Amino acid sequence: MNYIPTFVAILAPIINCVQLLPQLIKTIATKKVKDLSFASLLLILLTNLLWLTHGYFILDKSLMVAGIVSITINSLLLIFYMKYK
């Protein structure tokens, strides 16, 4: 049995969940957002919403959890972007 597809299917949502966490931590610590792209943050949020919707329709709990966590982190980053701009 080939475990690589299963490994990738587990690893991808985990990485997706934490991809913006370092930026969120840095933004909270420095309270600076001038180098962040608002358009990129919106595109990432849209992508996460689409993955969450896809996970819902195919009943994939890992995609739904990853989507919710990613949307939460990205939303916080957008909130801080608006607050510190």
C-alpha cells in the first residue's frame, strides 16, 4: 500500500492552517502592517472559504477543520491589518 497520498492529504491541511501564523504573531508583536498586501490576504481568505465549502460538500472533516482554523487566523490578520493601518 502506498502511504504517500495519505501522508500528503494529512500534511497539506496542517501546513495550510499554520501558513499565516508566523505573520500573525509578528503583526501582533510589532503592530506594523505596512508590508502586508491587503489583496493577498483577501485572496487567501477566499481560497480558505472555497476549501471549507469543498470539504463540507464532500464531507471531509480534515478539510473543514483546516478551513475553519485558516479562516480564523486569516481573519485575525485582516482585523489587525485594519486596526494598525
